Amino acid sequence: MLRVLKSPYALACPGQGFVRYGYLAPFANYMPTLQPYLDQLDEALNEKFSQHLLNTDKNTDTQSWIAKTSNAQPAILFTTFILNELIRHEYGIDLAKQATYLMGHSLGEYTALLLSGVLDLPSALKLVRKRGQLMESLLPSKDQDQHLYGMRAYLFPESYFEAVRKIAEENNVLANLNHQQQIVCSGHVDELTKFGDVVRQNLSDIDIKEVPLEVNIPFHNQRLKPLVSELEDYVNQNITLGMQKVPIISNLTGRPSSSSETTLKNTLDDNCRPVQWVSSMQYLQQQGISTIVNMGPGYVLKSINSKYSGMTNVALDTPTTFKRLKTNN
């Protein structure tokens, strides 16, 4: 029997850092409950999108489909939403509505907008599909180099956080401040190579580890600035905002917002600005929030949040992980 996690806690939604064959395959036993949502998904995206989420075949076509940003973003958002809905249906607990704060890493912030009531499900799906398509449109055409842009994670001793952050900002490649032992940079591959060289030259006394990420879009980079105005126009023409029911801690500011308009604007503006996850987590700690529920596919976000001492870090990835929720009496 699942018992509700008592407040205060924050609920965090993952970004696009995880790929799964068959996002909804672990939910097969819940198909009667899921079917109305699957119908909404297919109708919103005007295709049989749901069949891909149930497909676990590891063939070339499946891999190619998953790798597309315009598919991955609605897939991850929908799967995270479904986890919350299944817990609500099965146990009468709405983890999102009972959270003290919602937060999301990059794409996850759009999921937080959905869970907080700012967006309804069809609007959220269409918005992240549009976001992914706009990102893909910035890539070179097929007859050009497909690897001009990328992202790399850098790991280093905590005492060098400010020094590495400053160099990344000066070189205009800073994308994510994940924790004080890791930042992620994005941009042209030549810019990333230059940044790595500058760090090693200026901080020659440390062993900095560089990990290339399997993406070819420069997330949270100034090159995505045109995307912001296009998404704003799309929202103004196609989406009616709902009332926000739970404060969302912004990637842009590291502080909460409870206004639908302000929260959405922060989310859109952050497309070309660094994710301030360190500030967001520090804010939680300052507010006495010691429990964070990471809800959504994969464990990338849980891994990031595990670096913050003093936090109880729960992961809800599939129905089998529901039992990990405990009361905190």
C-alpha cells in the first residue's frame, strides 16, 4: 500500500538526458487506466505517437525515432505525467498538487507547467513538440556536417566550481550548473574544445574530466535565442494558460514563481540561458526542504540531486518504484 509522502517536499521532473526503448512498456498492466491519456496524446500530436512509447524493439528505426528531439521531448513529458496520474488513480494521491514546490531540469520545467495546471495535457504536448522542431530546424541540413554543435559535461573538485563556471561564462558555453562538481557546456564543437583547453591551461593543477553528451543541439545556448520569440508567438496564438496551483522553481532564476504568466515566461527565456540548478537546490535547502521526489523516466536527475548533502532523494521511474515512497513522520 502506497502511503503519501508528507510535505514539505519538492517534486522534480527530468530533462532530455535519458533514452528508453518503450517508455511506457513497464506500464502494460495499467492499459485500461492509460488508454484515455494515450488517445489524448495521439490526437494532440496528430499521429499514432503512443505506439512508439510501447515499442521495445531495439532496431535502427526505433533508435532513429527516439533520437529525434521532437519525439523525445513529448515522450519524456508524457511519461512523467503518466507516473503522477497512475499514483493518483491507484492510490488517490496527487504528488504534484501536494508538493511544496515543483521544479524541472530544462524540458522538465515544461512538465512542471503541466503538473501545476499552467498547461493542459494537449497544450503541453504540442508546445514541447514545437520546441523540439524549432531546435531541429537550427541544425545543418543532411548534406552538411551534422556534428557542428554538442554538449559536454565537466567534472572537477568542488573547490574549483566558481573558477570553472567563470571560464565557461567568459567563453559563452555555459549551459547547466548541475552541482558544484559538475557543469555542462554547449555550443559549436570548436568553442567547446577551446573551453576545455582554456580550463586546462588556467587550472592545470586539477584533473578535470570531460564527458561528451549524445546530443547535437546546443541546449541553453545563445544560439537558441530566436526560438524564444517563436515559442512566445506560438503560445499567444494557440494556448490559454490555466491557473498555477503549485509554485515552480525557475531554471532561469533559481527562485519560485506562482504566476502562470511569469512562470511560463521564465521557462521560455531559459531556452537560451543556463540552467541554474545549483541555485534552485540551494533555495530548497534554505527553505527547509529536505526531501526531493524525482519523478520521470531515468535516473540522471536523481544522480545530479544525490550530490546535495542532507537531502532525501527518492526516484519514481516505473510502477515498481512506487513502493519507495515513505511517510516522513
